Amino acid sequence: MPKAAVDKDGEKIVKKPKAKKDPNAPKRAMSAFMFYSMAERDNVKTTNPDLSFGEIGKQLGEQWRGLSAEQKKPYEQEAEDDKVRAAREKAAYEKDGTAAPPRKKKGE
DNA sequence: ATGATGATTGTTCGC
DNA sequence: GCGAACAATCATCAT
């Protein structure tokens, strides 16, 4: 898959809260995983109330991939719906007139 | 038109 | 309250 320099094997990508640069912050939508977490988190925790967040997250992710496309369907569907929601707010964001400065990447 | 990048989404848990 | 792994995403920009 033609992708950019995605994460590597043991290379841990640093993640931070990233300060929103856009004024209205048109934010995005949530991924199917987000919905999956909301839904399965309960199930996972119920099945493994002994493990902590770290493990739960991992277990969740593992089985998530193990799910069949059909299983993810409902989640993807919600994600799809949320996508519209994000697009909607973004539209409002542009409409608001608070145009965010075009982001550049190279020269600056 | 295509690729690359970045920003974001939500959960849980601990302190 | 926040951060951090977990995964997807996908909109936007630049070339």
C-alpha cells in the first residue's frame, strides 16, 4: 500500500495532544474503532475485569482485527454516519468565515 | 491526479 | 484532568 513513512516495527510514534491550529477546529469523525471501543469495551472489561487499560486496549485491538468485515460493519456504519457529522461541522466551520490558514509542510 | 502529512476520534486505567 | 496504546480515518495540502 502506497503510504508515506508509516510507523515502523518497534518505532514508537510520539503522540501528543497536538494543539489545534484551526480556529474553529473542524475536527474529524471517529473511526470504526472508536465505536468498537464504546461497544466492546464493556464486553472486554466484563470478560477481563482483571486486566488494566494497557491490556484491554491491546486485547481489543487484537480481536478487532480478528473480527470479520461483517462484524465491523455496524461499527463502520456508525463511523460512516459520524463522518457525515464531521463533514457537517466542517462545512459550518468554513461557512462561519473563520477560514483557517492553509497549512504548509515544506517551506516555512 | 497523486502522494504525503497531519490532525482528530473515543475507550479505559492510574495518579 | 491528562496522558498513553489501540486502530481507523480521511480531509486537506502540496507537488
